[in-house]
Amino acid sequence: MAQPVWANGDAYEAYVGRWSRLVAVDFLRGLAVPPGRQWLDVGSGTGALTSTILTHNDPVEITGIDPSEGFVAVARTRVTDPRAAFRVGDARALPLPDGVADVVVSGLTLNFVPEPARAVAEFARVVRPAGVAAAYVWDYAEGMAMMRHFWAAAAQLDRVSTKLDEQNRTTVCQPDALRALWEQAGLRDVSTWPVDVPTVFTDFTDYWTPFLGGQGSAPGYVATLAEHDRAALRELLATRLPVEPDGSIRLTARAWAVRGTRPA
């Protein structure tokens, strides 16, 4: 079975990147951070959250760090604001000194970081006293309708596929787990909240095509299938999805957000 691969920025953008931008806006609204702050975006990917911060929060400076050289390259191309910089790095060992950022954020990353507690401890280390450390993750257990429909169809045809289903492999996709990570890292005033956004596909092709891009667990699984098995999965999905009279498919996606502050 293929494992998730995060390297192709364009394929990621078509698959979930376009929806992550909607989540980013609501997440930042919930943080209510004033302008003129220094930000760190851990797991910055293709730059979706960084670009949203630049637009809505007027930072003095923001650094994006991601382990994928491919994603960093895409982010540097797409985000040209001189206040932003991107570099390759590991969330579990950030290449930064203590207390360098007023705000540390991470969007849709902790689900995929081995030893997420180490990453959150790093967030607490590099944020300044009284600074904010916050993150959001997809609710793979219940809230990602586009993936829940996919894995339900895949399991009907191939029970082995359940091993790759994110809800069976990720431990950090619910509010209690996020709160525990933040409190264990010594962060205070911890709060969690849901962020729900619409995921509207113009037609079935718009829904299905991103699953052919190889980025993520579900597309990685599709890439392993023989052509007739891939076609069977496609046809089954076409019968299961709720299609509107105009051909569109209107689903929703939920992320869970968490915020805490470093003691002064």
C-alpha cells in the first residue's frame, strides 16, 4: 500500500489545498491577533496559511517552515510578499532559537507529524512569553465528507483499504487530543473550537480528478489500483455522492482549532 506523499504542490492544491484556504480565514479570525507581529508558520506547505496571514493580519514578518522541498519551492513562487520567507525544516526540531515569534501557527500538519508532542513542545519553545501558539487539523474521524465518502466506497470494494483511512491512522484530529498536547507543552488558557467550511465541487469530475494526483493517503491508494479496480471505485463513488440538479456536489469539511499562550 502506498503511504501519503507530500511533495507535489500543484497536486496537493487541487486535492485539499483549495479548501484549506477557506479554513485559514476562519481560523485567523478566531485568533484575533493584532497587526505588526512576527509570525511562524510550521508546516507551511504551499503557503496557503502564510498568504492568508499576510492578507488579514498585516504581520511585520512571517517565516514558513516545511519538511518538503517541493512544497517550499511552490510557496516561494506563489507568495512573493517581501515580509515572507520559507525554509525547509522539521516541526520536531525547528531550526530557530528560543522565543523568536509572537505567534506560532500550524495548519493541517500535526496529523502527519510523527511524535506530535515534540512538535508542540517546539511551538512552545520558539514563541515569546505571552505569545500565542495555535493550530488546526482536519477532523478525519467525522468531519471530512469528501474523504468519508471515498473511504466508504473503497472499503466496500477492498477491506484492506481501511488501513490507509486517515481516521484509523491519525490520533490528533479531535479537540480533546489537541487540548492535551497544548497543556502538556506548558501552554496556558487553552481553548479549542470547530471550523466548518463548504467544499463545493462543480461536478463529479471536479471531485474525482484530484484523487488521481498521488498526494495524500486516498490519492496514494488510487495510484496502486489496477485500471479496472480504479474504474470500479470511480463508478461506485459516482452512485454514492449527493449530486445536485445542476450536477454540483455540495459537501462540508470540518477542522478543529486549538490555541494557547506561553506563560509570561
